[in-house]
Amino acid sequence: MTGKASPFSGFTGVIESVADLEEFAGVAPQKVVVKEIDALDDLCRDFIARSPFCLIATSNPDGVIDISPKGDPAGFVTVLSDTMLAIPDRPGNRRLDSYHNLIKDPRLGLLFLIPSKGETLRVSGEARIVRDPALMERMSVNGKVPAMALVIHVTRAFMHCPKSMIRSKMWQPESWHSADDLGDIGDAMIKHGKLKQSPEELLKEATSEGLLELY
């Protein structure tokens, strides 16, 4: 029986082993390896306190990977201890992809960003979804208390070098190009979901369902 062809069969030079990868790209120097720590020190705490945005990577047992953005006023992620973090949940579209994944596989990765800062902070560990009243109250914004939060046990943390930010000119407004001509979330929902609605109708419906609420 002939197996299904690999979608990468049209490419040459595919690297498929760690040995080949290290032969081609080299091995990380020891000073890069030892920068990884298993708890949050003062550098990590200060970075998280200044970060208004992070990305959460999760996967389910079938290997489906999700990356979800989280944002709030700087310091919205609460450092509970050297090995514990809490991220409040805010109103969204109720897909809850990350949460569904974490119930099945609690492992996750976080990437913290700070505007104008080249370095990013990478954190990984495992999480639980909690509704602890005292914790929820600590993370209220504009008088709105989150209904639930992710509590994360940190097992790894390290600072990532700024090269990607430098190359992309991510924080240099003079290098930005206008994206006004790109479709927005409404356009994507209509096209990808094959919805028979106008953008105006979709916006009205989303507003009535509370999908546009920030808190």
C-alpha cells in the first residue's frame, strides 16, 4: 500500500535529525545554554511587571497546536511566587482554544513582550484553570473582576536575544507600512466561515452578543 506523499517531498536538503541540524547550524555555546533557569528571579519579575502582552502556546493530545495572544495593562500577569504566575481571562469570542487544550494537556509556553524592548522573555511550565475569588479580585481592571484565570507553575524561564526584533524593526514606527487595506476580523469571519451577512450585520450581532466587550 502506498502511503500518502509528504507535503515536503518537493524540497531538497530537508534536515531530519539533530545531528544534521547541529552539523549545519552549529551547537549553542555553554553561556547560552546555562542562561535557562527553573524559577523567576528579579530580572524575570521586572520584565513581567512591565509587559502588557504575551503569547500562550498550547497543544492537545492530537498534536493540534494553538498560540493565543493575551493583553492588558502592563503587569496584568501576576507573579504569585518564584514559580507561580496567574493570567486573568478577559471577555473574548468564547472559543477558549487554549483552555480546552490545557484541560487535556496542561503544558504550555509563554512569550512576554514589552513595546520598544528588543529582548523577550520565554517561560514554560504547566497550568490549571482556577476561579479562586481572592485571586480574581487581585486581577480586576476598571472594576471588572475576571471570571477565571490561568495559574501557571513555572519550570523554565530565559531571556531571548533581540535579533528578531532588530531585523523586523518591530518597534520602529518609521519602518511600519500601512495595513489599512488589509481585511479585518469581520472580513475573515465572513469569508472563512462562508457567512451570509454584511460586515455591518456581523458587527451589530457581535455587539449584541457581548463579543466586543473589553472587560
